[in-house]
Amino acid sequence: MNVSARMETPALMARDVPQPAAGEQRALGYSCHAVGVSLPGPQGSRKVLAGVDLEVAGGEVVSIVGRSGTGKTTLLRVLGGLLPADEGTVLLGEQAVSGPPASAVTVFQDYARALLPWRTVRRNVALGLEGRRACGRAERERLVADALDAVGLGGRGDDRPWRLSGGMQQRVQIARALALRPRVLLMDEPFGALDAMTKASLQDELLAVHARTAPTIVFVTHDVDEAVYLGDRVLILDGQPGAITDEVPVSLPRPRDQLTTKEHPTFLSLRHRVHDAVGGAHGA
Amino acid sequence: MARNLRHLNVGGIALLVALAALWQLAVGASLIDLDYLPAPTEVVQAGVEQVEAGALVTATLHTLGVALAAWLIALVLGVALGLLLGFSAAARMVFTTSVEVLRTLPVVAFVPVAVLVFGLSTRMEVVVAAWAALWPIVINTLGGVEAVPARLHEVAAVFRLSGARRIRSIVLPAAAPLILVGARLGLSFALIVAVVAEMIGNPQGLGHLVIRTQQALRTEAMFAGILVIGLLGVALNAALLALTARAAPDMFEPGKRS
């Protein structure tokens, strides 16, 4: 299958992507070519990613699925500038990624370890604003309050994060990212540790945020349903070293709905296709 | 107040009282007949007399002042050196061997050197006490910096926190519990070494009071001095804990999730 030929026309894939509202910053996408990464392992250096080509249009939601050990997290770390690529080029907009870009924020899976336990929820959300912008105190408080409202935590600003449930803690981490009004959200299995109901409501909150501000979202998951439900496109990462082996455009209409979208015949056939592409087993 | 009372270790205090009573009985009944062992009542009486004469208060204030000054110097230098070692691989390469050698040398061995350099002075006392307090603070700060989870460093990187802000917002708070352990050890060491320096160097403070009364065979006054040194150690440790509990009530609570 010729994956790369299809990937040379990202504009086509991004056709149905919601456009950013007036006044928002210009959308920003990724363009990666022949990316390879080696990591030190017990038996010397191990190649984790090889020949990864990836185009993400501005404002697009791209899901990346794959079995464990195929380098999903590594790829996201490269996009987020937390890990340099050994080979190939990684461009965000026109800029080569070297270190975390100002316009992209990574949301980690392990919210309990990614939040600062000695700070209140409000001061956790303010963390990025302290470092990144020369914004005034009033402006900062407004951005923090907006971000907390966006994830439904307006009343919990004075709590310590470890007093909250897992789903609420992950909402705090998402609010911390949203407070920066990022043009790119990089999410590393953010809902992987949550129960099904919490997961569903956080998925819908994320889609609501995307409908309002249209950031580019790269969403890594091992959950096939989640990948199809959220994405404009689903990319399949497979092999050792990992490479993108397949790409499934998701033609489902937005806004999406946990019941009607997931009952949609298109959803079911896409889900089937992605499941097969990932190499998932069929139950006997 | 009621809360403070509940924190009192009743069993521990009862044991101390029982031991003192046993000591009193043993001396009173001449079960122990040593020439130089006073009864606890005599020790307390001597203590009261020393307080009235002003000697015990002056000596206590001197030793307390030296221990606190030495500890504050060690705290500033120790945290700074610990941060430097924690952040700079080059600094670790250059300094680690020296730190390992210097911190394992018994500090008391330096007192004669310090006496030669600084004379029989309070300055000498502060220097050796600060030296003793420095190492546990350096080692624990370094340990605290190294124990900051990698994920928090990544969070700092994602939010592009600059060096100083990263230290202030992430590293110092994350390392604070271990830095506090170092600070507590350092405070005890500062007090111990200040007393030793007074015994063999600077003729002031509680250490010198103990030696002076011992040489004058006033053992009840000597024991009174020892008692005050012990109480000073307990009080300093309790004060430091109370201070940190007030300054950062939640810092040490994440374990107690509700």
C-alpha cells in the first residue's frame, strides 16, 4: 500500500476541518519527513521509529493508534520537542522543532505525576502562564478562570489536585494546557487511566474545546473506538521500529455524539478497518 | 491548645519522669554511692541558682546564638551547593570526591585547626559549627534535586520555564521534604559542634560552663548545664518543625489523600 503518496495531499484530508473563529491565531500544522529515533536500551541503542512521514494540517484532529511498543509515545515526544529526532525533519509550521515549541502543549497520561501537588488547582493551571508570557496578573487570572470553566472545574480552584478524582485531575492538566490558548495540543493517552464514563465525558469536552478554538490536536491512544470517535484521520503506527503503516480518513459528521455517532454504520465500518489495521484479534 | 496536648508523647514523658525518680531514689537510698553523682533535685536546684546568678542564661543565649548563626550560614551555602551539584554534571565531577572526603572527616578534628586560624573566638565556633551543619544540608539537597521526578522536568520543559523559574517553581518545592531533613540534621550538628568547640576552644557558652563546673567539682551545676543542652536540642528541632508546618501546611501531605 502506498501510504506516502496519499500523505502528500494533506489539504484534501483537512477539507472538512472546522475553521478557526475570527480573531483566533492562524492554525498550525506539522510536516514530518523520514523521522527516525533510537533510544538507549539494555542491549545498546534500539531503533524505536524509522521512516515516519506525517502531515497534520492546522486545526485537524489526528488520532495515532498502535499496539504497545510501536513508538506512539516516542513520536508524540518528538512532535512536542521533548526528544530530538535522530533522522529526518520535523517542522511545525515553517519552524524546525528543536525543544518544546511555544505554540504546542503536551498533556501527559499520568496526571497525578504531571501536576504539582504543593500547588492549588488554580496555581497549577497558572504554571504555563508564569513562564511563557509577559501577561499581567488580571489577564492571567482571567485566562486561568476561563480554562477552569472550560473543563467544568470553576468551583475547585482552591483545592489541592490530589483531593480531586482522577478524571478531575486530568481536567486540571487539560485546563493548564488550555490556559495558554495553544495552537497545538499533543495528547499522550490522556484518558487511558480513566473509567469508561469519565473517559466519554472528557472526550466530549475535548471535542467542544476543538469546536470553539480549533487547535490542531494529535491524540495518541491504543483505544480504537476513541481514535475513530475523536479524529478527522486515524494513523496506524506499527512495527519494530515503528512506522506509519496505514491511514484511515474519518468522514463522520461533527458534532459527534457518544450514542448516535457510535451507532452510525460508517463508525462501525471505520472501527472495523482500524481494528484490522492495528492487527487486533477477533474474538472466537 | 487541646490539639497540642494530644501531640504530647505521654508515654515518653512518663518514662523520663520514672527514670528521674529512680535516679533520685537510688542516690537518696545510697544504692549508688558515687562521690560525683548528685540527685536530680540537687541538679535542678543548682540550675535555678545558676539562672539566678545569670551564668546559665548568658551561656544558653551564647550557644543558641552560635548554633542558629552557623545553621543559617550552612543553610544558604548548603542549599546553593546542593543545587549546583544537582544541576551541573561538571560540578559533580569536580566536587563529589572532595565532598565525600570532607564530609566524612570528623569535624571535631578541625577544631584545633580552627583555633589556630581564628583564635579562641566566637568566630572560630561559628565556622566549625557551620562546617558541621553544611554537609547534611548539601547531601540532602542534592538527593532532593536528583529525586525530582523526570515527568516534572518535562512539564517544566513543555511550559518553557527558565532556569531560575524552574528552580523556584518545580525543583525547590519538590525537593523541600528532603531539604528539610537536611536542615534538621544540620541544626542538631550545629548545636553539638558549637558545644564541643566551647569545651575545647572558645571559653563561653554551655560547653564551657559544663567543663568549668566539672573542673570545679560542682557536679550538680555541671548536670544542670547538660540538661539545658539537651532541652535546647529538643526545643530547636520542635521549633523548626512548627515553623515549616506553618509555612507550608500542605507540602508534606500528598501522602494523606482523602
